[in-house]
Amino acid sequence: MSYAEVSVNSPVYHNRTFSYSIPDGMDICPGQAVWVPFGNKTLQGIVTSIEKLPAVEETRDIGAVIEPPLILSTQQLKLAQWISDYYLCPLFDALSTMLPPGFERRTIAYIYPAKDFEKSQPSNLTAEQTKIIDLLRQKNRLSIKDLEKSFGVKTAQAAISRLISRNLITKSYETAPIRVKPKKETYIELAIDSAAAEEEIQRLYAKRAAKQAEVLEFLMESGTAALSEVRKKIGCQTETIKTLTSKGLVIIKEYDVKRQPFSYDEIKKSSHLKLTAQQEAAFNEIQTSLADNKGETFLLHGVTGSGKTEVYLQALAEAIKLGKRAIVLVPEISLTPQTIDRFASRFPYRVAVIHSKLSLGEQFDQWHQIQNGQYDVVIGARSAIFAPQPQLGLIVIDEEHEWTYKQDNSPRYHTRDVALKIAELNKATVILGSATPDVSSYYNAKKGKYRLLEMPERVTPKEGSPLPRVEIVDLREELKAGNTGIFSRLLEYEINNALRKKEQAILFFNRRGTSTFVQCRDCGHVLQCPNCYVSLNYHSDNDFLLCHQCNYKKRTPKKCPACGSPRIKYMGLGTQKLEQETAATFPRARLLRWDSDSTNGKDSHKNILDTFKKREADILIGTQMVAKGLDLPNVTLVGVVIADSGLNLPDFRACERTFQLISQVAGRAGRGEAGGKVIIQTYMPEHYAIQATINHDYAAFYAQEIDYRKQLKNPPFSKLIKMTYIHANDVVCAKEAERMKKQLLFEMESNGLFGIDVLGPSPAFIQRLRGRYRWQIILRGANPGELLSKISIPQGWIIDVDPVGL
Ligand code: ADP
Ligand code: ZN
Ligand code: ZN
């Protein structure tokens, strides 16, 4: 007998596999999806290995192979193990990223009437118990989930367990039904030749069976047709078709049809552009590497408008030529029809799309078609990295610095790191592209881990076009001059200028920065934590300042510690307020607001963008969204309303993020013949993250930033793990966090692990979310995961390895 180690899809935190015996005659291999008994349930599992001996004495048999069979490849199993080890998540969570859409099936708990239920006349029942009994008499089966919804979890569970112990009801589990299947369509075709059909038609008309005759006529004309279409056109009953079938005149057939997320009908084929010299240089390096199967990673650092996409497109063509396939990842927000078109038009009918907004049926069909090798290129957001693309030879990650590449629930992977691991397992080439690379990526490129490709010049509107000119406005000077409004004199002048010339403007405002930091209105000084050099957060309830990294606390000072001015206060401004002010200052301008509040509907992003493109608005006001890959040639002015608010977030990446956002939004200006200009308003004009944007100088920003990272031992000079404990009670929450810290320190000591900083516990940046409190601990060191893998972590903790926000 042999045994299988199985990773089981159980909601209980399981970071291990379970041993099962393989019944004689059952054919099982590693990677196979199986049904296994687990307690009193039957659950899905993935076989991770076949063993001669089980890990425990008593084993149960594997129930069955899941149909249709699914077998994950050795590489996929290795990848899942790596994700589970590195991100400290349950193995099945890691495996589930690779399963077909709709594959996972939950188990549903039901209660049923017990044997002598009908005869029983139970007494002393609570109101809920009586209600349950009544419902059971009507329905004979109730889902416990539903009962929990109507009575509340605790009440429902108490009532159910009491009824079970009184032998009035029983409980059992069933697997939820399959949510998605291949779509079949029924077709009808003639079973006889056309001469015979002619004759039959005459005969049928003579017999006044006109409908039957019409069906045959229709089929003579159209050949095979969808049954639903025939029935609609002719308006005939099912009976008519049945009669024709039984006479052997027509045949009914079923075919698989594929649900397609988009149609190629309106997409025109595009061909390669002639590369500019810098594109050519970058492309040549990639081409050689692809041909040599070196599995290298490139960092393509190209300014906004340098034509990175054309390099991707030609690299993809090259990979296809070599018989390889590819995956292209873009941030969720840029996965617009325009982006998809750019790829689909170059490789007609060869591009699949995967993202969360597709219907389950579309996802299911795309997944299976990809697995069958039907597409050369898969394009998608984050999760598309797990597409079952055979012969994977190239992975492109556009805007690689984007935070949305980090998954925010288990498994909390970073797409870039998963991509690198997949590339390593498949010897695939990776291209990471960005105008403002992640500081860690650039560091890796500098260190030789990635190959750096630079494209410092724009191609739009023509080769060698300059990047837009950037001007900085010192808001403190505005205040001194008596201007307390949102718009500096320069920005107001330039907006009027653009309006007069019938050009368009974008006003960018980073709302995430409206957190409640405290700033001096005279000198711009922001109150910072003396330990962490992140800004302190203002808590209005007790009028104190708090560091959300180390929990340092202090009273809000009455005077600015830098200049002694009493005019210190917390900052706050929203896009809606900005819109009102803009309307008041430029009454004739047509405004358009683009932020998460103005985009609730499905197509609202597209609608806003279309309106602006059609020049039905003059000024677009927005948050992060307006910074992303928009190519709007009529935009000549970009105004950053307040650049430094993001700098004051309690996060060591605040400067990097601010620099990236400002650079990206600045890149929206001047893509047309009319050129462009960027105006940045700030209280901190000397700040290096602001200074570097003046000349679009990534190198200068990087040099300073990497120096700070080194001094403060932040990534890439260390790794971070964020541990968050969530509880409805703030005191319990803080206590558990305190206990965990002690345990961590103890384990560190007893395992002889040194050089790991345990920061906190402190309240999380958003301390209270949906009614529950969150306290966090940050681990910082060369390999903090080693420490965590040594302890068992209670329920309620969230472990985030390499967090993107603190
Ligand atoms: P990036 O992604 O680097 O910001 P894009 O790839 O969006 O830049 O390119 C900007 C514009 O330049 C696009 O309209 C694109 O079609 C055009 N473009 C890119 N490469 C070339 C080229 N070699 N010749 C002509 N136009 C090009
Ligand atoms: Zn001051
Ligand atoms: Zn601190």
C-alpha cells in the first residue's frame, strides 16, 4: 500500500499536510486534486507527495479523484510550497491560487429532523428553538449559515447544539454545488441531403405541417444553426423539433462554446513600430537573452512616454517566435479596454485576459483555453501571474513599483516576487518596467541582480521630446504674501492661461495624505517621531500625538518646536472641497472629478475618461487615479495641489511613494504638440523627494533615499514582517499584542536568533476598522521569517511578509 500527503482545504489554519492511504486500484500522482474524509466532512485536497510510509499510524483512505481530473505540475507544487514558507500562509491558500476558477467548493452544514421528529412534542423550548423546529417541519433541511444570519451566530449555535443534544435534530455536511461548468450550446442540422430535404418540404406543406417545413427550409439555407436561434426565427414549439428528430430528418448536437471576455471584431491589427535608438538598444538585450534561455530579469527604467509598451510588444513577438508563451501584468486600474486593445491588436486572437471583474464563466473558459495552449499572451492584473500558461518564457510586469501588486488577503504575496520565483522554476525571462522603479528593484538592478535598461527620452509627441517643465511653488511664501487660498498665484495664472487657450488641465490631489498630521503653517515643520522619523498622528479625542510605528506619545505642543509660531494645526483637505474651490476660482471652467467616490458604477472610470478625452471638460480633478498611464495629448498643465501631504504618512516608504506619484502625474502633461508644464505646490520645497521631481531626476531621488534606507536599516537593507492582531475589544487587543511581543523576544533569545528588531506593539495606522481594533508589531531584520516559523501563531493574527504599507 502507498500513502499520499495531502494539503486539505480546511478553513482551520493548517500549515501542514495530512497522510491518507491510497486504496488499491486508485491512480494517484503528486499534484492530483482529490476528495478526502476530514473529521465528519469530505473536503478537497491536493496531493503533495506519494510516500511509502504514512506520517501517522492510522490513516483513512482517499475518497476519490476529483472529476474532471486536475493535476498541478511539479513547478506549481514547488511554487506553492515556496509561497507558503515565505509568506507564512497555509499551503492550501497558496495552492488555491493555481486552481481553475470556481474549482473550490465549500462544505455547507445543514440540520435535519431526527428520526422520531414528527412524533415528538418537545417541551421547554426557547423561542429560537421553537422557530427552528417550525422551520424544519416546513422545509426538512436548514443551512446553519442561514440560521446564523437570522438569529446571530451565538444564539443560533446555542439553539442548534441544544436541539442536537436532545436528539431532536441531526447535523451533517454537504459539498456546495459546482458553480461553473463548460457552456454547451445545442445545434441542429439536416440529417438528409438537400434533394431529400426538398421533397420532404413539399410533403410537409401538403400535410399542413408548415412549421416543420420551415425549419427544414431554414436549415437548407443556413446549414448547422443554434437551436435557440432556429426556434426564435421560426417561432416553433419543442414538439416540432422532436418530431423532425424522430423522423430522422434533423440531428441535434451539443458543442462547447467559449465565453469570451472581449471581442476581436472591432480590434484592428497593428504592426510593429520602428523602434527609436533607445528602444532598439533595450530590445536587443532582451532579444539576446530570450534566445539564450538565460532566464534573466530586466529592469526597464523608461521615463513616462518613452515607449516601454512597444518594447514589451516586440519582446513578446520575439518570445512567440521562439515557441514560448508569455504573461503580461498591469495594475488593476490600468487594465482598461485601451490597454487590452494595445496588446490584442498586435496579436489578434492570441491574447487571453484574466481579472476579477470577468464573470466566473468567462474566467473559467479563459483559464481552460490558456491551459490548452490556445493563447500566446495572457494579460491581466495580479492574479494572472498564476495563469496555467504552458511553455512560459516571458513575464512582463508594467508599472512594477505599483503597490497593488501586493495581495491583501491570504496568501499575501507580492506579484513581482512570485513572478521571479516562477521565472526561476521555468527559466523564463522577466521584464520589470517603470518610470519610477521601486527603490528595492533599482537597488537590485544596481547590484547586478537585475539587468538595468534605461530609456531617458520621450517618444511622444516625437522622438526626443522633452519632459514637461516642472515649477515648484513655496506655499509658505504664498502665506506671507497674504494668499491663504488653495491656489498659488502661479497656478491660478497658469490655469487661466490653459483655459484661455482651450487646453486641458489636471489637478492632482493625494487624499491618502490627508491623515491628521500636524504642521506649522509658518515654517512648514511637521512633527515627527524622534525614534522613527515618521510623522506623528494627531488624535483629536485626547489632543495628543502618536507614532503608529513605535507607539511614542506626546501632547500636542502649543508652539512650533522649529520656529516658535503658535500657528500649528493639523492638515486636511478633500477632493470635494477642492472641487468647490476650483469652481469658485474658475467659474467658467467645466470640471470633472475622478476619485473613488465619483466612480461607483461599472463603467464610471471609462465614462469619466471618455468625457475628458472628448474635451467635454476643462479641468480633471482627482486622486491617484489621474496619475496612472493616461495618454491625453491635450493636457498641457498638471497642478499638484499639495505635494507634501503624502510625505507625512507614518511609513518609511512615504517619500518614495510621493516621488513616484508626483512623477507619474507630471508625466501626464505635454504628450501633445503643445508641450506641457507642471506646477507643484508645497510647504517643503527643499525636500529631496520634491526637488528630484523638478528635473525628473530619478537617480538623485534614489541616491538620497537609498542612503536613508541604509541608515535606518529599512528595506532593501532588511526585511519587514507586519503582524496585526484584530479584536473587538481594544484592551484585549493591546494585551495580546504585548504578550506576543514577549513571546517573540523570548523565542529570539532561546533560539539564539539575533539582529531582529521587534517594533511596537502600537495601534495600527487605521486603528479601528469596521468596529474592530488593530494593534501591530513590526519585525525587522535580515530574516525575520525564521523567528516566526518557530512559533505557533494564534487565530486573530494577520501575518504580512514584506508589507507595502505600515
Ligand atoms: P510609456 O509606457 O513608456 O509611458 P508608451 O508606451 O505609452 O510610453 O508610449 C507613448 C506613445 O508613444 C504611445 O502613443 C506609443 O504608441 C508611441 N510610440 C512608442 N514607441 C514608438 C515608436 N517607436 N515610434 C512611434 N511612436 C511610438
Ligand atoms: Zn514653525
Ligand atoms: Zn516612532
